[in-house]
Amino acid sequence: MRSRALASALSLPLFAALVALPALALDFKHIAGFDNIQSDVVNWNLETGGFSLPHPFVASREGTDISADRATGNSRLKQLHAEGHVVVHQVEPLQSSPKAMVLTQKPSTLTSDKLDVDGIKKLYIATGNMHFTQSDREASADMGTLDDANHHLHMEGHVHIRDNEQTLDSDVLDYDTLTGELSAKGNVTILAPVETAAPVPAGAAPTPKPKKK
């Protein structure tokens, strides 16, 4: 009888834990706003929402995925701090404004040494060797901040932007993703090659001018 009672007492906590696992999984998949997180070690506090990913990880949600060497954050506050070989792929446009949607229609990639995300404030800060590529457009700087809620992009430190054959270099750059207004400051250099007509091949007759009526 004692052995049965002991077995029953031991099984109750185990049964309760097994019953709680599905709820834990449902809560956990929304950590920091990402639907899927893959890593070999994940530490998470169910009460506070604080979490840490001490080893390389990949986190994804519809339209966006991020990978880095490690990260910390808080799922309740929707905050994420990633460090080491940070790579962010975006395949769907931002919905914050018509201008932002146009600029982000094509897939893009952002790399940096560190990335801080505040999902509630829609604030993204990339620090250290920031580099952004999208089709024929690229940008780099020491750091960049996207305040998506206020439609403001701020870049500083060795700012370089290339759009096809046009380039802009400066110390600081501010851009309004809603109005398209741009402000560059400090050692500003703009290179905008003038398009020239294609040379006429040797021996080819020039196009005759239209006759006056």
C-alpha cells in the first residue's frame, strides 16, 4: 500500500507538468514577437518574460528572420538585444506608411555587430558595421536607427548610400520614410553621373531630323 501511495504522490506533480506543457509551448512561440526560434540552448523566465539565447540562433516570423551568435530580451516587453554576426532578412514590405511600403517592396538584408529591437515602440537600432542591401540599393554606416512608428531613419558615422550609379557620403543622415525628405550633414559628397547618349557606331547614318510642315 505504501508503495502505491508513494507512486501516486510522485505521479501527481509529473502529471501536472505534462498537462502544463502544451500551454507553455503556446506561450513560448510568441517570444519577442517571433513565431519560431531555433537554438541548442534557450533560457526563459515564465514570470518576468526575460529570456537569453547564449548560443547561435535563428528566429523567424512571417516576412522576417534574424540570426546572431547570442541574444537577450523580454517577451512581454517585446524587446530583443542580439550580438555577433547579426543578419536580418526581410521579404515582406513594412506597412507603416505608403512610402515605407514602396521602399521595402523588394527583399532586403541588414547585417551589423549588434541589434536592439523594441517591438512596442517599433524601434530598431543596428550598431557596428551596419550594412543594408536591397536590389540595386545599399547603405552602410557605423550605426543606424529606424523609428518606424515616427517614420524616421537616422544613420551616423561613415555614412555611404548607393542607389544604382548615384552615391551619397556624409557623417550623418536623416530620412523621413513618410515624406521622402532627406537631410545629410558633415562632409557631404554626392555623385550623380549625367546620362549621356549612346555613341553612334562608325559608318552609321545619323537619324534624320523631322521635316518642318
